[in-house]
Amino acid sequence: MSTDLPEGENTYVFDTESAAEMARLIDLDRMLTKEMGGPLAEQDHPERFRSILDLACGPGGWALDAAFTYPESEVAGVDVSRLMVDYANARALSQHLHNVSFGVMDIRQPLDFADQSFDLINARLLVGVLHREVWPSVLAECKRLLKPGGVLRLTESEGGFSSSPASEAIDVMIAQFLHRAGYGFSSTGRTYGMVPALARLLRNAGFVDIQSKAHAIRFSPFDETYADICASSRVLLQQMRPILISTGMITEEELDKQRQQMEIEMLSDEFSGVMLLMTAWGIKPA
């Protein structure tokens, strides 16, 4: 697998070579896959997918889980970050997983794979990776890479909804930034707009038999997911901090007050939240 990164500006919202971002994604990947029931829980007979590609794989959590769960399958992961790809390959080696490999590629460019190479392509949480106008070309590339009858599987989130007013205010501000910066498909910037767009994107790309499954992940101080989601939220906000301030959406003092209030509210026994996701998939016509 090629490890040469094609030319072009990286559009991922965060620093792709950040150790903090990698750590956040490692924990988030593990939690999401577990809460969603496994790497391909909603698919009938997932063992039939003998060649699998994971787009924007980050530190490789989903691809490694898929390789472990389906040892007869060959799994490939690609990401723009050399740091994360090196980490993913090291994890595969340490776990003695010989059916998975990772390479550095920009998913906005034609990928270094032959036509009809894969039975299934997976992509998760690309809202902060791809500008909205790039989605059609990325899905067209997925269609090229899939075998006839192959499956494209997309999972996106609308973020978290909680009983914390400060957290809600911060989430809306992040959604507004993404909207203004060209990410997501919201008409107003109040949400990411990804969940309602998935089926349309797949249909417009020529996929058929489109299906979907929703996931609601609870997080309160009494839920197993609480620590992971709260930690991810803190790191996310820390990385968004200079962006939100530099764009004039909020002052440094106001953001610090909101963050402190969010921490207080999230530590309350009365705090509760839900993270909403949608997985949608379609089939490349035979």
C-alpha cells in the first residue's frame, strides 16, 4: 500500500499529527464500536466481506476490530496522518493481526487501489474531514473501488444533546463554525446536517437498496460511556478553542466561563446526555 501523500491542503478541522487528537480518537473509536454492537453489527452475514477498506481510519481502531472479528477478511485503512497510520500499523503488529494494513492517503484524491478491489468500504465521522462539495467525488471514488454488489457504509453523528445549557451552547457554536467553514449539510448551522443527508448522498452517488440504523448512546455519571464521551468533549473543545476565538465567534474570557460552567454541570448527578448517530449503507449495482 502506498505511503506517499498526494499534494493538496489537508481539510481536517484538527491537527492530524496531534498526539492529543490521536488519543481522543483511540478512545472514541473503541467506545463507538462497542456501543454499536461491533464493527459490522447491522450487516447480514458480515463474514462475506472478504476485502474491506476503512476511509480516514485515524489510529485504526475500527479496522483493527474488523480484522480481529473477521480473520478471513483482508482489511485496509487509509488516513492523511502519518502519525496515526504508523501507530495503527504498530498496533496491528503488536496484536499479531496479519490481515490488516494501513497507508497514508488523502481520501479526497484518487486512491491507490485498482477498480473493484473491495467488498465493503467503511467511513465514520467525516463531517470534520470533508467539505460539503467534496462528498460527491469521494463517494464516486468509493463506487469505483467497490465490486458489483459491494457495500458502502457511512456513519455520522449530530453530536451530543444534554441537560447542560453550557454544553448545548458550545455544541451549537461548533455546529455554526462547521457550517460557515463549509462542512456538513445543515441549512441553518444549528446542527451538522449529516444524519438526514446520508441516504440522499448514497442515492445521488448511484447506490441502491439503501438502508439505515440509528444509534443513541446515553452518557450520564451512571453510564459506562460517560468518561469516554466527557473526555472526548474536553479534548474537542481544547482543540476548537483557538479556532472559535480567532474567528470572532466568542472571546477567550467568554469561552473560559462557558467551559467552566459546562464542567460544573456535567459533574452533577442530575446530568444526562445522548449522542445520536446514524449508519446508512447502500449497494453498488451489479
